[in-house]
Amino acid sequence: MKMNEHYVIRGGVPGRERLRILARVMQPTTRHLFEQIGLEKGSSCLDLGCGGGDVSFDLARWVGSTGMILGLDMDEEKLAMARCEAEAQNLDNISFALSDITTWQAETKFDMIYGRFILTHLQDPASVLAHMAQALRPGGIMVFEDIDFTGHFCYPASAAFNRYVELYSEVVHRAGADPNIGLRLPGLLAETHLENVQMNVVQPAARQGEAKIMAPLTMDYIRNSVLIHELAAEQEIEEIVSALYTFAYNPNTVLSLPRVVQAWGYRPQG
Ligand SMILES: C[S@@+](CC[C@H](N)C(=O)[O-])C[C@H]1O[C@@H](n2cnc3c(N)ncnc32)[C@H](O)[C@@H]1O
């Protein structure tokens, strides 16, 4: 399968390593979300844009041996690593399929359809939600977590950080997608005719540790997209990445992830 030309961040092995860090930073709030929605043992779950499978692994443990998880992604390398890791972790209730979720057709109905940081990369998230709703059993739940780059912050102010936010937002816009989709999530779920739509806002931010690495790493990994659109020259990108790492490693600064919206809603029973 052709890699998604709309996906603006580097994929493959380096992309997978970035997702591993992201997953460690997000794990507490994602687990809290599963607790809050009351995800039950034995549930069947679809993980859209599962990447290296970090959330799929957590879900597989959560639903136990009577449940099942199917992870979909269009990056073959990440899926190959996800399969190896699932085996190493003795998770036999999980499978991964190479698919473009914008055209994928379900053969079964799921109790939960989940996606983290995937809708922000799609050109027409509403139509993906509409066709995914058909793969949800009546009473089933759809759950998404996604970003709002307008809420990304640092302290003290940093010109490199501001330029990074500008460049990231622009490459996602150029790909026809939305770097600020988080705030639209509840409305998108309601327009998909889901009921009882609810939301949380969560936002990792830190003075030390891996949360601070995400901004420099992401800037580094969007470099190809920035260059393709001629938004900045190689030298400027190097300078921003380097300034962001210096900022991140300074224990007296604060760096956040983008604001993250968690939203969920239920397919009507009848
Ligand atoms: C930011 S990553 C998030 C991965 C994972 N959900 C997580 O939170 O760790 C987005 C993933 O979506 C995948 N992706 C982007 N567009 C896709 C599409 N149309 N169909 C399937 N996967 C897609 C990318 O390959 C990437 O692995």
C-alpha cells in the first residue's frame, strides 16, 4: 500500500519511536478515559490509525481474553513492529490490518471504535465518522482523542516555539487537514447522530521529562513536509529544532503538548 501522502509526520521506524514516547506521555490520561467510559472486559474494539499499537496493547489487556482488538493503519512498517510486540507481550486477542481507514469496510460490528491523533490527519473526518458509525453495534461507543494546536504553550515565550507551531499548523492545513480539530470533536460526533456526547480536555505539560521532547521531535519529523511546501529552508529548520531541544532540556522552562480533547458518544439503540 502507498504511504498516505496526507500524513505530514515521518513514518516507519523513526516515526514509530516518536509514537512510543508520545504513548508514554499520554498513557495516564488515555487510561483514565477508558475508566471513565466504563470500558468492559470482553469488549470488541477497533483502533483507527493505531500506529505502533501502543493503545491497542493497553486495550487488549483491558478487555482481556474474551475481548478482541483490531488495529488499522496504513504504515506497513509500524504494523510489522506492532505484530512483533503483541506477540512478545503474549497478547493473542489483538490483530492488525494494513488499511486506509477512509475506505476500509467493516465485516463485523464493534462495541467501541477508538482513535487517537488520527482525525487531525484526515481531509474529510465527518465522512469517515459516518461510515465508521455503521461498524458500531447499537449502544456501542465511539471515542476520539485529538489535538488543538492553538492551545499548545510554553513558558517563557520562545520565538522558535512560535515558529514551530506556525509551521506545524501550516503543513497540516496544506495537507487539507485540521491541526485544531480537537475542539470540533464533540460537534463531529453529534453530527454523526451519536447520543449523549461528552468531552474532557487534557494537556500534559512539564518542566522535565519526555513531554518536553515532543515539540523538538515533531519539528524534526515534519521537516520533509515543510521543505516540500517551501515553508522554510533546511537551515532554518535546523535552527528551530536545535533551539527547541535547548529549551526542552532547560529545567527552568515549561513545555506542553498541544491541548488534547477527548470526546465520546453512543450509537442509538433502536
Ligand atoms: C499520530 S499517529 C497516532 C498513532 C496512535 N493512534 C497513537 O496514538 O499512538 C497517526 C497514525 O495514523 C496513521 N494514518 C494516517 N492517515 C491514515 C489513514 N488514512 N488510514 C490509516 N492510517 C492512517 C499514520 O500512519 C499514523 O500511524
